[in-house]
Amino acid sequence: MRHGTRYPSSGSYNGIKSFAETVTEYLSWSNMSDTLAEELQFLKTWNLTELIPHPSIEVDNLTTLGLQEAYDVGSAFRSKYADLYNGKETVWTNAKERVVRTAQGFMKGFHGESWDDNLLVQVSNTDETLGGNTLTPIDTCQNFDGDESLGQTAFAQATGWQDALAERLESLWPGFGFSTGVALTVMDLCMYQRNYLGKDHLEFCQIFTDDEWKHYGYHKDLGYYYGSGYGVALAPTVGFPYAEAVTKLLNETETTYCQKIFVAFSQDTQLNVMYSGFGLNFDETYPTNAINATRNFRSSRVLAMGSRLVTERITCNGESYVRFNINEQVVPLPGCQSGPGLTCPLSEFTKYMETRKTNVGDFVTKCASTGGSSELTIFENPVMNQCAVTSC
């Protein structure tokens, strides 16, 4: 699971702050406010401090909404998987603060307000010697060369959409000097405003046309595709240790210490390589000269804040099947959908993963890892022995 809704990163915040300061300065000039088009009139009373009142402690960190999201997911998991729930499940998280806080919120919903702190295990996100035995495998792969701007720049140059966007905004406030970077920042503010102040705050959202939003969405998708997805040759390799660990759990009749629900938390780019480890959300082509309207991978659907990849083992008439659920949406595995409800028979899935392991290659070898293992083994060591609590 990705961490819940957070405040902007430091880089994004600096862009927003610069825009806000320029707006304030320009509105103080004689006649500049008179040139504002109707769509931008709200800027006369807009205040960044209402959106982010305490940047020194809020930037990069989880919002109140993010904590509530995590709690709600934990509560929903306990209800949905009540037959598998024991009360002593270990949960894993990488050590990034906003990710840890998300996991803590989840634990309150999952295990109750008085949950045992020992059941939440933090895995270092800075120890490069862990190899593939981590929830932040991109960071332990020295050869990983994702570049978010690669596809985005090519798309902007091929279509001219960013230049056209900046020109249109400039027509709404002549003399402001909207650059393409500032134009994208204003689009980002649509999401931030809705997330922090409520979904009825549409002032920034309503500035833009449907066509501009389509280009913005593809711009974001290209960033993930070439930054941490299939546009990076090593992405499936880097995400495979997690996929393989899940495959082992699916094949166990009785897991170590009888735990039946395994939950782990990380970040968007790490989740993206894990998708590619399984082969999910794959597209044969992802062009940079035009929008692929029929694409499978859409970051807004699978990598939004709080996104969840749930892998389930389902048994029907004595046969076991694997089902992937991303944000409450069943996502079939390409080439293996013969089971009920687009599931993949476990035996076929296991063979598929064996073949995939050969194809993607070894983590330590391909990443030139400084140590550790190519296998993710953290799930083999839950904190509590649940076999002593209840029979498996």
C-alpha cells in the first residue's frame, strides 16, 4: 500500500510558494488586478496559508485526511477478511516518516486503538546492503536509471500542449508571464486544494479544459512509466523480489507462525516497480508523440495516494486461484485469466512466475547490489506465533 494523502514535496511546495508570492506582488501593482479574467478572480482572495498553514512541519508529511484514509483501510481489511484475521498480525513498513505514520493509522483501524507497537516492523529505506530484501528496492539498485522527465519532455515537444497551456493562461491574465512550469504548478493546485480543503474547492480545477486535463494525466503517466515503470529496463527485475515473496506465500498451506494476512507499506515509485514485477498494467507501447487512449497503465488509477495492491488466494471447488485487486478494481494478469472472475489458477500462476524470474534476471547481479540477497524474506519472520493462539 502507498502512504496516504500527504502535503506537497519540498520541490512542489517551492513552486507553489513562488507562484503565490508572484500573485501577491502582481495584485499590489496598479491596474494588474483589472486584467484578471473571470476564471482567475478568486486569486484576489486566495491565500496559500489557508492551504498549507505550517509548511515547516507539513511539507512532505501526511495530512489529517491521509491518517483517516489509513485508519479506514485498516478497519475495512479487518471486516473484509474477518475469517482470516487473528489479532496478532505483523505489518511491515519502510522507514520513511509519512509511510510509517500511514502504517500506524492502518494499525489503529486494523488492530484497534490499543494495538501492540511491536507488531509494526520498520524496514530501513537507507541501507543499500539489503539488496532485494527491502520495501524500497529502487534505492538498493545502483543501476536503476529511471528518468521521469524523459517521456514528459518528448510529449511536450511533440504535441506542444504545455506551450499552448501557458499561452492560454497568459491570455487570462496578460502580463503575468506564465511559463510552462508555472502552468503545471497551477494544475497541481487543483488536487492539493481539493485534498486539503475539501472536494467542493474547485477554483483551480475549473480553470482548465477537459482536453488539458487529458494531456496533464498522460504527462503524469509518462513520468511514472519512464521513471519507475516499464519504460525502465530494470523495473521488472527490481520489483520481482516482492512479487516472488508473495508467490511463495500463496503456495504455502500454512505460513510461518500461521499468519494469513500480510500487509506492507511503501511509496508510489516502489509500488510501481512491484506491479512490473508481476507483469501487471502492461502496455505493448507507450508513445510520447500522442496520447495512448487505450492504455492499461494509468497512474491516477493505480498509484494515487493511498493506493493498494491486494493479492488474494481464492479457493473454489477445491481449486486455488490468484486474484489481483488494485484500489477495489479487479485487474487480470495478462495471459492468465482462465479462472472464475478473471482469476489465474494458482498452478498456472506459479509456472508463470517461474518463467518470469528467468526473464527478468537476478536482482543482485543486474543491479550491481553492494550486498544482501535477491530475495525478499521479511514476510517469513512475523513477530507473533499465531499457531499458539488459534489453529490454522
